Amino acid sequence: MRKHKDDLAKKYVKEIKSADTWSVFRILADFVKGFDELGELGPTVTMFGSAKAKSSIKYYKKAEELSSMLAKRGFNVMTGGGPGIMEAANRGALKHKNVESIGLNVDLPFEQMPNRYTTIDLSFDYFFSRKVMLVKYSIAYVIFPGGYGTLDELFEALTLVQTKKVTGVKIFVFGVAFYKPLMKFLEKKLYKNGMISEQDLQIITLTDDLEQILNEIELSLLNQIEILKKSGLDDTKYYKTLVEFFDEKNIGVKQIK
């Protein structure tokens, strides 16, 4: 087993570090695959969290519960496709047959194995192309406790919102006790030293309230529809899928058409 992991690691390093121009085609293949498979999804929420979380811990159970709540309201759920919190989120979504439970895996020499609770399962060669797909087609991001990978995804999402590369998207950080020290660091070190603004701090909603997350996601979707319309994107398929979603649920989006 150890030799197998070492061989996979060497293969991975060789592919990443080499100057092989064929890598360009693999990168393009990642993006084409993502665009083809995900471009016509309806409203989707991406959930991030540790691949090492056991099914017995509360964060696993809460991730499954939130995902089921979202799916029941008609939202697709997207994850990194692996075990732990990702598995919990896909598991909760799979309970509802009218939505997609999406897993976007990355080819790694260890740890990452696809979970069995997905309706759409894609594998990517590169982290960066996978991360683009995880955020590109989502209306909200929910960050559960996790390690380096989860923190990387959190700060990637924060940077995209801060720099307005994405607009109207809500970022929820679940686990007040877990993430409170991080929030204090952001406030005491980054904000107090002028490295981020007060508005940047407000990008994050730190909460343990699943109902709050669900309700604010629905409200933020209305805001995103308005932003798309004002940006002249009301002829796009993406805009139309969001409007149709609200029409079907009689939430009343006709006033912004």
C-alpha cells in the first residue's frame, strides 16, 4: 500500500512539475468537462469541509441535515466529492430525487476517494480547475470545519467576493466554536492592521443556525437575479434557470423580469 501511494505521488509530482505541453490539453479538458456537465444546473449550493470527519461527529450530522434541507427546497448540492463532510452533504442531498447531488473529485495520490452519494460525479486532474467549478455555478458557499484544503477554499471564496469577481454570493461559515479563533484573528490582526476593511469582515456569516443559512440563501438568490438583470445577462441560460426556479415555487420574481 505504501509503495502504491509513493508511486502515485511521484506520478502526480511529475505531471505538475513537468513542462510537458500536453498538460495544457489536460487543463482544457478539465474546464470543458466542467462547463459541459455543470453549465445547465439550476440553483446550486457548494458545501466544503474536512475529508477526515467521521460520521459520528456533530459536524457530519449537521452537514447532512443542512444539505437535506436545501435539497428539499429544490437546491442542488455540490461538494468536492470525497469522504467526511463532503460525503455527509451529498448524502443529505441524495434523499431528495428532484435535485442533483454533485461531487467534483480531484485525482490525488492519497486520501481522496469518491463517495457513493452523488448523482453527478466528475474527476479533475488539477485542483485549480476543480475549484473554479466548485464556485462558478453556485449561489452560496457553506464552509464546515476542515483542514488546509477547506481553509484554502474558504479564502479563495472570500477573495473572489472581496474583489467582486463574483457578486451576490453569500459565504456561510458553520461552527461558531470551531471558527471563532479564526474570526478573531481576522479582526485583531488583519482588520486592526488595515489589511482588510470592515466590509471585508462582513462577507462572512458565522453561525450555527441551519435555518438562518437556508433562509438567507433564498434571499440572496433574489439579489443575484437582480444583479444579473442589471448587468445585461437576463438573456443567459443561467439567469433563466434562476428565474424559473422561483416561478415554479411561486416566490414571486415576476416584478424583476
